[in-house]
Amino acid sequence: MAGFAILTAFLLAGHAIREWGGVPLPANVIGLILFTAALGFRLVKLETVEKAADFLLRHLMLFFAPVVVGVVSFFPLIGREAAAFVGGLVISAVAVLLVTGWTTKALSRETAAGVRAADEAGRAEGAGTGGNARGFDRGG
Amino acid sequence: MPSGWFFDPVFGVAVTVAAYVLSLRLQRRLPWLHPLFVTSGGLILMLVALRIPYTAYAAGGKVLEFFLGPATVALGVPLYRQFRRMKRNLAAILAGVTAGSATGLVTAGLSASLFGASQELVRSMMPKSVTTPIALELARDLGGVPELAAVLTVLTGLFGSMFGPALLRRCGVRDDLPLGIAIGTAAHGIGTARLIRESEPQGAASSLAMALAGIVTSVLAVLVRNGI
């Protein structure tokens, strides 16, 4: 329960900062940034919040199911604009996937292979060269 | 025919939790069935069949929705955990997530406009790549409809989680890090949930990207709002 109290306290702070501080981000995002910073600076211990946080995140779907149910009120709009609904969704999803993947790949190549090498070092002999080979030989 | 007690919040909470538990059970037998679709679809059918007004359901629905707030803050836990592991690639990750988030806002807005969508839909579409609780708030801030944003976000997550990994591999993105970051940025928690089952390093990268994309997109949305 202490974890839940801490999470809601940060959410409350997010609301206060949005209202009074004029920060234009959503209150939950402000809360998330502050909370992550607090973890980083060891103001909040990971062990205190871990249980509550993992529970909330595991059941995220339960919490936004009611919002999805709310779409019943917007069926007529979706029917009218079905092409834009589907087209916009697919085009933009593909664009985000590729732009993110390519950008991260281009900038992380060497270090990514290194990190994987470190990850795999325990598993296989010569993982470093293996990681490197896989990192470099399959340019797109 | 619905009488007073339908409007008590306990009604919406009880049926939603029951539908959620049942859908999780069902998923164990039929793994391709997404629990969120079963839960929401089942509830919609029930409301329509029994002619229960949406406002009656929403009294309880709002109670559960409340937990989206603390759940978003809770994203700080995976963010912090993965942040420590991926410090070395932070610049590449931030660049990828920022480029992807900007692409998401712009292409969603533009492509929906090209298809002749209303402003309502365009503005609900823009934040659809980020995790649902953040997408809702961003849609509200941008002048869109939170319910539409929720559905678009969920569908985007399903699309990205079903087709994303294959598409990325075909386009030359095969390493764990860029693949996970791309899925987390484009398909938030639903994409992350799939990757975690298949590969621990990919899932870790994806959950980091999902939290970062939520923050980065929120900041970019402020610029969009000031520009409009």
C-alpha cells in the first residue's frame, strides 16, 4: 500500500504542477517524470514501489477497457470516416516502426553489438564476434 | 427497463472486472484472442443487448479509469530499471524514440487529413502510438476525442504487435535493441507484451521505449498545439 500511496502522491503533484505551474504536459506524464527522477536520485526506493507498480501495469488493460467501451457513442463517426480511420492508422504505424527502427539502428550499431556481446557472453563462446557479425552483415 | 441500481458505480465495476477475468481465462485456451477486445467487445454487446444506457455503465467505468493515472506514473519503474541497463545506447535510443514520436504525430495527422477525416478524428489520431493513458490525455489536450484515441491506440498496438517484428526484420532491423525500441515507440504496451514473451532483451528495450515515447510525444504535442 505504501507503493500505491507514493504513486498517487506523484500523480497529485502532477496535477498541482499542471494547474499552478502552467506546465502544459498531461498531469500523469508530469507525475511519471518526477517519479522516475525520484527513483534515479534514490529519493524513492525501488523495492517500496515495485509491487504496486507491477500490479497496476499488469492490469493496465482492465483500467482502459471502460474507455474503449465508451467508443459506442462514436460508432457513427467511425462509420462515416472508416477509410481515414484505417488508412491513417496503418500508414502512420508503419512509418513510426521504420523511422524508429532505422534511426536507432544507424546510431547504435557498434554499441548495440557490444551490449549484446555482453549479454550473450555467459551463454556462448565468442559471443563478441558473433554479435558483431550479426550487427553489421545485414544492412537494409 | 434499467432502474436505479444500474447507475450505481458498483454495476460498471463489477461487470468490467468480471469480463476482464473471463477474457483472461479465455485467452489461456485461445491465445490469439486479445483480452482487451473480448472485455470491451463483450461489455458493448451486453449494454446494447440489455439496453443499458452508457451513462449507467460509465459511473463504474470512471472508477476503474481512475487507476490509469497512478498506472502511468508506475511506468517509471520499468523506465528506471531499463534506463540503468541501456545507459550506453541512450543517445541512439533517445534519437530513435524522438524521430519515431515526431513521425507518429505528423504522419497520423497528415494521412488522416488526406483521407478526408474530420478535425475530431485527426486530433484523436495524432497521439495514437503512445501508451493509452497518455494518449487519452494528449487527445484531450489537442482537442480530440479521448474515446476515439483509446480505440485507435489499442488498434495501433495490435497492428504493431502483430506485423511490426516481421516488417522490421524484412526492412533490415534485426538487432534486439532497435527492434525493441521501434516496437515500444510504435505499439506501446501491447507490442511490449508480445516481445517480452519472445525475447527478454527486446521486451526490455520495448518497455523503455514505450515510457520514453509517452514523455517525448507529450512534449512534442505541446509544440503542435502551440503551432496550430
